[in-house]
Amino acid sequence: MKALLIPEARMMFASLGADGAPAYRLETLDDWIARTKARGHAKLEEKQLSFRIDRFGDIAHLWSFYALRSNGNTVARGINSIQAIKGAGGWRIASLMVQAESAAAPLPEDYLP
């Protein structure tokens, strides 16, 4: 992951709070790594369902629609909103926002495969 993100990159996880109000959690890559390690040995696999890319010069925005699987079962689906920048070493992620699908925010049918 460290090779994919610029050092200053931020990761934001959007969700709905218990009261139904929008909420988010902002993390650095090191925060995310620590949180992932704390989960232990639970095997999670993220599979990309489809994607869209909009690019201008050396910046790009990617929409990546995913399914999260555990032990072969889909446990969540959602959308990654990725902002990338092209530097001397190639493309890297500057920011990543993630929102899991919910009853209030289902994945748009026209974006699915």
C-alpha cells in the first residue's frame, strides 16, 4: 500500500451514524495499517466489480465499485473514490474515500457490471 499512496495521502471512510446522520473517519495510511493489523488473521478480499476513470493531464479521478469477501462470502459492497496524481515515478493515490453500500445508499445499477 505504501508504494501506491503518496506520503501525505489521506483515507476517508464515510458511513451513516447510529442516528442515520452522515459520519466519517479520516485516517493516514499508517492508521489504516495499524487498524488492519489489529483485526488479526481475518482474511478479507476486495474484488473490483467495475470502474470509471476521468483524467486531465497529470490528475485522475477513479470510481471503483467493489465487493468485500470473507471466506468466500460477500460481506459488503461499496464505492472507492480515488484521486490520483502522476509524478516522476508514475501514478500514485493522493486521497481515497470509501463508502459501503447500505439500504439508504445502494450501489447505482448503471455502474454495476
